[in-house]
Amino acid sequence: MKKTALISIIVVSVLALSACTSNTANKNTSTSSGKKEAATKSTNNTNTSNKTSDSKLKSPSISENSNGDYIITDVSSWSHPAKTIFNREGIKINKVVLKDNKTYPVFYVTLNKDLNSSNKDYYTKLMKDIALANGYWDYEIIDESRGADIKVTCKDKKYVDKISYNKDANYFTEESTQSLSKEQQLVNYLINNVSEVKSFVNVHANSTVSKASVYVERYPNAASSNQYERDYYIIYVGESYPDHAVNTYRFAVNSAMTQILYYDTANDKYETLSDWRSQSK
């Protein structure tokens, strides 16, 4: 009887030991499998991330050179206030190179007129219009077909200080360069009389990321039967980034600079400043 009991105890012990060994093996296998699966997922995620990064770097329209300059070749998809001025004048932009941490744009263009004495006034005004649209940050225009290089230097982000042309040091005179254009007078009138615009410009004055862009977007059309299109300039107010622009406001200003209206572009509606402010509260 004792012998039989002893044998039973030994059998039970062996079975229990086998079960523990089996469970341990299963746990090890499961842990190993889990680690392997996690490692595989991690590797796949890393590969996916690299592929995404590579595809951005290999974009045919945007690239970066060894100097860290940001180059835009697909100008059609690039949105910027200065582009509006070039398009208005029928000047083709071939590419844009953004230097100095994207704060200094170099516009490679095909100019539409000769840089001769007959077109001095035209180009002086054009350089001022582009400077205004560019938020009075320094910029450069290069027409490789003409061998022309024009550098525009601005002061205090408020006005053009100097324009230099590589082929004729006297092409842009100091007097003509620093005199205020009609466009600048309109912009100054708007900024000085609409506190929201003045505050907006001041906030962006020292920003290295974006800049305020305020410029004349539309001119009066004497032939129009629409009173606002005939008698008012439209002034664009927005944020300008190296690769895009964000519109904030549009205002209508009459030629005599005695009236300012808010222009609701979505509804093609003109409102007095008091009505606009009351609706904005």
C-alpha cells in the first residue's frame, strides 16, 4: 500500500514538473515572437519615415543647395504677393531663390521691357511696387538673358532706400528711389487710419518667420459702371511667408484718400469701418 502511494506521488511530481517546463517554454517563445514582431514594426516605421523624407527632398519643384538656399522652380504653385506684381506686368518668373534663412528672395525673371532711359520711371515704380508687396525686405531681380542684376535695399521695413543696377550705377537716382509713390501714399493712409492694420503691421515688424504685406492689389477702372471698381483702389493686407501667403484683410480706398471701406471678398460687399467692426465683435 505504501509502495503504491509512493509511486503515485512520484508520477504527480513528474507531471507537474513537465507542465511548468512547458509553460516556461511557451512564455519564452511568446516573448521572443513579440520582440521580433515589435522590431519588425519599428524597422518598417523607420523605413516609411525615411521614404517620406526622401520624397520631400527629391521634389522636382523645391530643392535646397549646399549653401542652404531654398529654391522654388515650380512658380505656378507658389503663392506670394510679389508674384502678383510680376503677373500684373506680364513678367515671367523662372525661379525664386530664398537666401539668408529664406529672408532674402532672388527673383530670376524675364523682364518685359528694355532697361533704357525711356523705361526708367517704369522700372523705378516697379521696384517700389515689388518692395511694397515684399513687406520692405531687401530683394534682388536677375534677368540672365539680359545680364541684368538689380538689388533693392530697404530701410526700417518702411521704404526703399537704394536700388542698384549692375550695368548702370546712375540708372536709379536717389531722389526717384526715395520719393513716395502713389501706392505707398495709399498704404500709409490705410495704416495710419485703421488701427487693426497698424497693429497687424507692428506685430510682424520684427518677425523673422513671416512679414506683413500691404500693397495695392487693384486699381480704379474708369470705364467700369460699378462705383467701387471705378472710384476705389483695393489694398491687400496679409501675412507673407517664403513659400505662401495668408490674406487677412482687404480694404477699398478712394483716390483722394478721404474714405476707407472694408471689402468682404467672399460676398463682394463693401462696408463702412464701423459696420465691419461691429460685426467682428
